[in-house]
Amino acid sequence: MLAGCGAPAHRASRLDHHLAGTGELLPGVPADARRPTGHRTVGRHFGRDGRADTPNRTGCHRSVGAASPGNAMSPSVPDPDGPTRVRAIAEEHFNKVGRGLEVRGYSVLRTARGEDALISTASAFGNLIGARSLGVTHLRATGSDVWLGRHTETLTDAPGPIRYFALGCLVPAARGGETLLFDGRKAARLLAESLHGAREVRIRYRSQYRPEVADHSLIVEDEQHGPVLRFRSATENNEMIAKPAGISEADLYAAVEDAVSRSLALIHSWRAGELLLVDNHTMLHSRAPFAGLRHMFRFRYDDPLHPAVIIAR
């Protein structure tokens, strides 16, 4: 069992579970109907597929299930209303994904394998949220025995981190490499209850690779969700600039890590063609050690430092 999977996950209603659960599909929608105008795609059909987001015995959520063949729309059958109907289907399903993100803070899409399908789907989600740009980065590595520390994405960027990012899988690891999500809303609540002065904590975060630096309160007020945690596990690039009296940095980090561990929401085992959409203002994430080649895409929406792809309107 993966470390930290010991607390009940966020409970959603059956409707919320349907909207936000892993495996939200665009049944029978051609790839070019899910992309903004002018964006390159392979033009393949996305079949009807199923994934379930089921709680394991500890209450955490694991992405499980297998693909099933679908009933793709055939381009050889004349249908004068086809383009309009396809766009309506795409809009309906992406709206479900958006509502699911509001409830849980994440959603997983299954699409065709390959770069074009992932980029097309990521771009279509960008249109849904009104993003102006999409930064695309390849994450390719062969084996790692290190856990990636829990963190908020782009924490070193000022004035604040981006709202949404996504991870897409090109080649899953032979073993391990799961992505873990932690609910920052629950973690903030737990920490405020257990640590006196938690709201006083401020940490300065520096980038290991770039000159960016930013200061953040440990608990911030989100306009939509209320108190949420904004955090990166201890590294040499963190600097504690404010904390309550009477507690050491080590004990403070231990208290935060405990609250984050108790807020585990998802353990996602990757398959090629999957796209994990994340609300970065409510969720923290991490990555488990892995063996073999692991090739991923990282998509950042409206990242001022990496606006690699401009989303057409």
C-alpha cells in the first residue's frame, strides 16, 4: 500500500462522483471536434470507454478499470447536423468535467493514445476554462527510487500559482510512478485545528532551475473554496520566514506533512492516453518512485513563464 493512504477521501454525492470521477469520456466524439480552431490533431475517433473511481478499504481513491470498445461515429455516413451535434456532445461532457473539478479538484479523461490526442483534449479543456495559453512540457525519465515531494504547482511564481494544470501519459512506467493528489481544503482545516498559529506561517520558495522566488502563507483564503493549503515539502530551496513561537521548523513541517497525508484524495495508476486535470488552488500532488521509462506531458494553463501554445478562439 502506498504511504499516506490512511484517511477517508472526500465524500461526494452520487452525482458529484459521476461528474468528477476518473474516466470522464467524450463518447463517440471525433478528436477534431474537441480542439480549438487552428490546433493540430490526428483526427481519430474517441470510442466509448469506462473507468471507475472507487474507494479502497482505507478510504483513499484509486483509479481502476479497463478500457472497453466503443461505438464511434462513422464519418462515412452523411449527417448534415453532425458537426453541430458533435460540438454539443463535446460541450456537454466538458461542462461535466468542469463541474467535477469544482467539487473534487480533479478529473481524469481517457482519450486516444499519442501526442496529438492529448494536446487536442488538453486544449479543448483550456477553451472550457477560458485559458489564453497552454504551456506544454515533456517529462521523460527512466526509473527513480525517490518520492517527489508534495507540492502546489508553480509555487515559486508571483503573485500566485496557476489555477489549473494537467498531466498526460504517453508511456506509463513499467512499475510504480503513480500520481497522488491531496485535498488542500481538508489539509488546511486539519492543520488549523491541530497547530496553533498555523495561519501565521509564511514560507519563501525558490526555484531550483530558474531565478523565480515567491513568499506564500501556508494557509490562504481562496475566493471559491475558503481556506486552502499552499505548500511544498521541505527542500534546501525553502526558507521559513514566519512561524509561531515555541515550535521548531522540523516539527512544523512534520505537522504539515501529517495533515497532507491525512488528506489523500487520489492514487492514480497511469495508462497511455489518460489526462489528469487538476485544480492547483485546491490540490497538492506528488509522484511515487518508478521503474522503467515514464514519458508524460505536463500542461500549464495561463502560465506567464511558459505560454508555449496560444489557444485559438
